[in-house]
Amino acid sequence: MEYAQRIGARIARLRTEKHLTQGQLAQAAGVPRDALARWDFAGIDVQANLGALLLQPATWCVAVSWLAAAAVLSACRRRPSRILEVLGIVLAAAALVAGICAAAWLASGQHTWMPSAAAIASTAVAVAGLAIASYLEPPAPELWEEGEEAEPSEG
């Protein structure tokens, strides 16, 4: 390990032992936060790592699946109906599962569609969050007015 990495690792270790953020340590040391961040990362090129992550097709599969899930859910939620709400959650979940399966397929060199247990767990948590958020969402604004009954929807 080169000298700069050892110093950076030591700064990071001591900072976390003292329960300080990078901003707090930078202020106490009288140095800019970005300078401390460069030392604290122990010579790791964060921009290069982020760039490499963005070049991976699996990253884009997951990102596109989230956009598709959001679009499907919002399209199904345009009309206040529990059936469309449930359909939107199911279709959004399908989009997210398709995204992690496609990402696993690309990451494995097109050998398997099975995502990791962590990917499955995080997707399950996201779908549960969608369901809870949809359930807790207040009724449509047109139903808020006093004295008016909601008219049954056609369809």
C-alpha cells in the first residue's frame, strides 16, 4: 500500500472512531471538505469508479426498470380505483423484477437470469414500499370537497 493510501486509511479510521463526519473534521482542521474527502478516500478514484459503474449495462437495466415501474404505476393511478391501483403495483413489480433479471443476465455473461438474493430482497422491499405508499395515499382531491358524494366511475 502506498504512503498516501495508508495516511488516507488512517484518517478515515480515526474519523469514524471519533464519530465525526468529513465536514466536521474538515472544519476542525481548517481545510476544505473536498480536500479532506480526497485524503479520506485513501487515493481511491471515486469518479473513475462511478464512471465504470455507469458503463455497465446492468446498471442501466435497473435504472430503466425503475423508470418503467414509475411510469406504469403513475399511468394506472390516473383514475382513482383500487383495481387499477393494485394492477399498477403488480405491473410495477413486474417491471422491477424484469430489470433485476436482465441485469443478472448481463452481469453473468448471459448465462443465468437469476438475480442475487440481495437484489431480490431489495426489490421485495421496494414493492412493499409501493404497496404501502399506495395504500396510505390520501383520496383524490375531488373527493375532499365537503358535502359532495363521489360519483361512481364508468368503466
